[in-house]
Amino acid sequence: MSKNLMDSLSDKTAKTISVLKEELNTVRAGRANPALLDKVMVDYYGSPTPLKNISNISVPDPRTLLISPFDPKSIGEIEKAINIANIGINPSNDGKNVRLVIPQVTEERRKELTKTVKKIGEDAKVAIRNLRRDANDDLKKQEKTGELTEDDLKKDLDDVQKATDKAIKEIDDICAAKEKEIMEV
């Protein structure tokens, strides 16, 4: 198989898995995790800015996130941005810091969250399968133009399938770990 095709496939696969991990970090599991706030954008002096760029986010205990803004005047905007982000937690401030107390997740909500994780995982698998289809199409075109022999084509298609199977197993493992984390009480 052309090294370029295999490199391209593994790069795109790695990106897909990276996006999956980022998506799963934003799924709340009842435990304080600064990644929960990764997508929060604050209107900071008129421009949307990621929360982590204008504050320090720490985890003083397993159920609390502490946001310490570099500019104390931005507390109101930070609270507003967290409410707009709709992460399901109400912020409270003491004038210097914003606290987010993560509520205990109910059994029903845990089940909903595992369904969300399964859906995110399934979307990632679909993306991987699309990459496989594209790689296989490229290989078949190469065989038609005479760049590949029939035997090389079979071997290369098999390599693409092995890479796909490996990526899908990795996605399943990542999702299973996240579901286990969610279901822990």
C-alpha cells in the first residue's frame, strides 16, 4: 500500500479518536473535571474568549470546580457564560472566585448520560468507517489505473480493514471506560 494512504488514514483516525475524547470530556459524570468547562466562551471585553484563557480552573474537592479569574471584574461575565453554556450547574461567586458545585447524578440521569456516550461513540465509529470507505475507493482506483496489482489490492484492503478494526476497538474501549465512570456512584 502506498505509505501516503496509510499515513493519511492513521492521521485521520487519530484525529477522530482525539475528537471523541474531547466530546466525552464534556459529558458530566458527577465528578468535578475542568474539561467540563472547555467549551465555555466568555464575552471578555467584547470578544468571545475560552474560559480557561482568562481564569485558573482548579478542583479543590471531588465535587467542586473553582474558577479564579485573572481579572476580578470579569466574574459577572463568567457566570453569564456558564449559564449560557447550559452545563446544568448554577455558578456562585464570593467576589473573587466562581464556584461550581457538581450535584450528585441520579440513576435515571446516569442512564441518559450512558446513552449520550453510546451515541457519541457511534458517531465516531461512523467517521472511521467513512475513512475506510474512502481509503478502499482510493485503492480500487489505483488498481484500475494499473498502479496496483490485484494481489496488492487484496493485501492493502486487508490492511485498511485491520486498521479500521483496531480503531473501532479503541473507540469501544474509550466509551466503555466513560460509561463505567458515569455509572460509579
